[in-house]
Amino acid sequence: MSRPGKIVCVGRNYREHAKELGNDVPTAPLLFLKPPSAVTATGDAIVMPTASQRVDFEGEIGVVIGTALRKAAPARCVAGIRGVAALNDVTARDLQKSDGQWTRGKGFDTFCPIGPLHEGVPPLDAITLVTRVNGVEKQRATSAEMVFSIPELLSYISHIMTLEPGDIVATGTPAGIAPLKAGDVVEVELVGLSRVSNPVEAEA
């Protein structure tokens, strides 16, 4: 899959994840961006930067845009989806908290592993997301548990910025986040659809 033009991410889109971080559930989708340079493929290493003392995994459903969406209704947005892919919104949690805004904590190189694209639109309220570290399950949720559904998210974003072919929307992580350490292997799976697995290394 080619590098996206932009990666639009959604924060706190599962109630239990907002709760575990001590945050309120947003009344509207909470958006931020990850740079395309953060993208890495399955099998490549996630590199933990020396600037951070805590790097967390965040398993997510990545939605890949197939046709341009601008101020589009939810149903139109579904028709504009090219497919879905497993995505890991790797986060330097300490930097995210200290900065207030999230660009640095979310934006390091290798901080956006993305799995192979599943072409087509699966049932958007029935995607099962599972994250494992060293084979041990850490996160499990379905897209039905989202605060804002995938069509709602795409429509909301399209009223702010045009979603262009190849762009990716990362739809939020469920509860169960935890720190990674060098030597770990973290895997995010959209069951039956896509999987991304990456070893974790400390920055040289």
C-alpha cells in the first residue's frame, strides 16, 4: 500500500479508553494528524525514541479512502471507502501529556505501522479489533463499541478537510493500552481482514 497523503486520527472514540486515561468522552470527534513519514510496514521495527520514557501501542481500524470526499453525507462516505487495514497508532505517552498537543508524541518515524489493505467495505459495525503483545491479548473490541461510527467520522472529517484517495482515517483505540519495551513484538489484527506485526527496538 502506497504512503497516504495524510493520516487523520480520532482520539477517545471508545468510552473505556477515555476512562482509562481519565478523560471525558468527546461530544464531537477529537481529531489529530500523524505525518505520512510515520508509516511503516508489517515486519519492520517500531523504534522507541530516546526522547520518550513511555511508548504505548494503540491498535486501531484504519479506513483507506478510495474516492474524494468533501462535505459528504455518511452514506456517501461509505461508498468512498477503498478498504480497511490494521493500524497501530504508536504513542509516546509522556510526550503527548507534556506537550498538550499531540504532534510530537504521535509523529515519530515508525509510529504508524499499517497492515495489508483489505479491499472493499466489510460490515462497518462488526469489525473485531485485537491487539497482542508477545502473543498475549491486550485489546479486543468491535467497531460497534465506537462512540462515533465510521460513517459518522468520515462525514465529520469531510466537512473540515477533503479526504482524498489514499488518505487513511485511524478510528480510535479501545481500552487496554500499555507500554512497550525493546524486544517486544506487537500485533494488531482486524480479524479476518488485515494484520500488522512489528518488533520493538530502542533507538540506537
